[in-house]
Amino acid sequence: MGTRRMAVPGGSRGQSPLPSQKLPVPDSVLDMFPGTEERPADDSAKHGGRVRTFPHERGNWATHVYVPYEAREEFLDLLDVLLPHAQTYVPRLVRMEAFHLSLSQSVVLRHHWILPFVQALKDRVASFQRFCFTADRVKIYTNQEKTRTFVGLEVTSGHTQFLDLVSEVDRVMEEFDLTTFYQDPSFHISLAWCVGDAHLQLEGQCLRELQEIVGEFEDSQTLLRAHAEQIRCKSGNKFFSMPLKSVNRPFLKLCQISVDFQDVRPAGRPEGL
């Protein structure tokens, strides 16, 4: 009696085998072989043409510490006037999706460092009170690699309080052997950006005209004052908020009516710390 042939599921004799599909290697396996990670191609088209300042690696999380800025309707109205004017000089400028004031450079954290890093930040800034600042000076910025250009509003009062915060953030960076912030930083709110180095087109005549728009905009002195109420840390796709201590109502009233509150000590680090 002959041997019975077993049927081949999904096909018959003479058919070509289906092409095999490469499946992703599980993280648990990759972790067993450091240095053999599969890295996704860095497609700059997926993030507006921006070029990474450091390569993407599995387990490395881009991390940034900053003070968020909540844009009011009047602020956006001003931006609706500023941006089209700047675009007459550099048409590729685009509006920022969110607004903030940086307290750190972008650094790389290993995943298991994130929570200890955030806790260290919380401990360092726990004694800081909320403070007021003004950002009303138009300034042009580029990143260190000259791959991006920004139109921003520079802080003109509240600078001392931002320096105090950066001093504490820098201490945390040093604890984790990370890059500290820039020397003599210019604290600012970035309004718009573009790929490449466009500072020559935007400085000079364009910059003067943008500053005139800010100066002549209705209630610009009031709408460009703001409260720093929290510090935020973004690590990869995770956000961590650290509220600053509340201050009394008389101080908040002072913020609303004072044009220059650069040296108001209750707004920053208490004396002796």
C-alpha cells in the first residue's frame, strides 16, 4: 500500500511559495544583544525637514526642560500680523505649534534615568515661587548647527528669575553627566521657524519692522507680560509638570501694573539658597 501524501495548507504542488515578510525583532530579544538594535530611518520629511541634532537610538529619549507659555487670543492676534510680514522676507517661515521658554538644551536620557531625573528636578525647584516676566523684544535665533532659524520674543524683565531656575536645572544636568545650558542665555519665546540659516534675511530691516509692529500693537505692553507658573520636562512622548509655589495676591497685582519687575526677589529663589 502506497504512502499517502499530506496536503499542503493554503496551496498545492507546483505553486511558488509566498514571499516571506520580515517581522520586527521584539525588544526583549534586542536587549539581549546590545549594539544590534534595529534603527528606523530618520526621515526629515516627517518632521518638517528638521534634522536631528543627535541620532535616534532605541532606549534614548530626547529630553528638554522649559517653562510653558499659554498664548492668549491677543497674543495670537499679534502673531497673525507679525508672521505674514516676516514671510515677505522668508516665505518658508511657519508658526510654532506651541510656545515655551527653554531652561535646558535638548539632551539624551536613557529610559531608566527619566524618573530619577524628574525627581531631581522637582527637588531642585521645590522652593521657587511663581514670577512675572515680559517678552517684548523681537530677536532672530539659530540653533548651534545652523540648520534651523527662529523668530522670537526675548525676555526683557524677569531675566534674573530665569537665571536662578537655569542654575538649578544645570545642577541636575551635571548630576546626570549631561550638557548644561548656554552661557549668557537669551530667554525667549519662539514664534516661528524655518529650515536652514535665514538670519541674514531676517535681521536688519525686517527685524526693525517687526519690532515696530510689536511696539505699535494695541496693549502690547500688557499682553506680552506673563506669569511663569510651572516648569515642564518633556522626555520622548512623556510630559512631567512641576508647579511653582503660589504667591500672594498683592504680588500678582504688582505684576499686572508694573512695567519693570526685573529685581523682584519673591519671584525667584528665596534669599540664602
